[in-house]
Amino acid sequence: MTSPIITVSDPVHSSELLTLIPRRGAIASLGLAAMAGVGMGFDQSAFAQNSSPVKPSPTPISPADMGWDPAAKQYVLPPLPYKYDALEPHIDKQTMELHHDRHHDGYVKGLNKAMAMLAEIRSGKRDASEVKHWSRELAFHGSGHLLHVLFWNNMAGAPDGGGQPSGEIAKKIDTDFGSFKAFSDHFQAAATNVESNGWGILALEPVSGQLMVMQAEKHQNLTTWGVAPLLVIDVWEHAYYLKYQNKRKDYVAAFMNVINWKAVDRHFTAIVAATKHG
Ligand SMILES: [Fe+2]
């Protein structure tokens, strides 16, 4: 079986993180220009001039969505796609400010640091014995950055947030889980019961073409390699503690009111088209 790990063909845009995004090995390499149609709605014009013609990627995450600066070869914290108070009353403004401006920014800075240190190891400026440490830092901060980008973009305030899905993702949920309620109950139970910090994830497993609900402990400990995350909920305490304290179940239930199902459907259909499942 081919490796599910992305390979980035354009060295100008390559980075350690992009090599970690799981995907089907046979799919074309990730690039900037082709992502416009499957991006998550961020303004991608800032990086468009650096684009090169490449085939579409199955991931809905573009380098611009990720804040990748190809000139500096670093990531910058992408802005939220809405105002800090857009998800009130379900997710409060103060939590969003702290979560995005402090926690997410910390992952971006940690990712850049890890990439820089690994580059120094490759060039001989640092000892190879540091690879283990900086590889862990890369996985931790890189996975955290990727999942937060997904998280912000799979939420929306009224009137777009919450309710039930429509489109292809709605049909797929019915087919694979039996009903939206069965999915919702499973998803909320998985997210509520993540051991310590982590994530609840709805993902597409591209080999079988099946949807799956999964848990990820911390950021980097995924339970299944190769999946494409479609919908994620952050259940680290920093995501909810100010408003919900230890009542994670209430936060998870409130999250269901801000899911942007139109965005999830766009991600799903783009990935299905690229992996030829559906
Ligand atoms: Fe978080």
C-alpha cells in the first residue's frame, strides 16, 4: 500500500508540517494555486502571486489557510474567519480571544521554532541527538496548528452555525452512521470522553471510503493514520473552561449549535472528488 503521507513536490513551498498532513499516497502533491476552489474561505490573495500550477489536493487546507509564508518559509497565525464574539452565546468572546491569540499563536511559534531547529540539525549547526526532541515539538505544534485551523473554520455563528447538515455530507452521514442523531450522539460521546486533553474528530478514511468518529489525545496522537479530518472539536480545557468549567459535556453540546455544516460539506466533497470515493 502506498504511504498516506503527503509529499510536497515544490521545494519552495515545502515544510516539515505539510509532509505530516495525512493523505492517500497516490494523490497529487499539495500546492497553492489549485487550492482556491477547495480552501476554507480565507483571503488567499496574499500568496496567490507565488502560486504554481499543480493538481488539486484532497485536503481542504491550503497553505494560505495555514498561514504559510513561502518567502519567509514560516507560518503566521491566520486570522479568525469571524469576530471573536461571533459564536456567542455558545462559545464566549473571552475564550475565543485567549484561544486564538494566545494558544493557537503558541502552536504557530512552536512549529516555526521546531522547523528552524531541524534545519540547523540538517546543516550541521546542531547535534543529531536533538532530532528526537525537535521531532516531538514538530508533531505537537504542527498538529495543533493544523487542527486549530480546521476548528475555526468548521464553526460559524448564527444563522450558518448548528442545525443538521445538508448536501453530500448529510447523505454520507446517514449511510455510514444510520442517522444524524446516531452520528451526533457518537460524536458528542467521543469528544466528551477524550482522556485529558485532545480532540473529537469526524474523519474520512480514504482507503475504505468510510466516515469515522475518532478521538485524538493531545494533538499528535491520532488513532488512525491516513484519515482526512472533516470536523473537529477542541476539548483541551483552554477551549471551554472559562465558560463551562469542568462541564465538558455541556460545551460539546453547545458546539453542536455552531457547526458550519456547509463548510464541512465543502471539505467532504473536495476530498471525495480527489480520492474518488462517494
Ligand atoms: Fe485549542
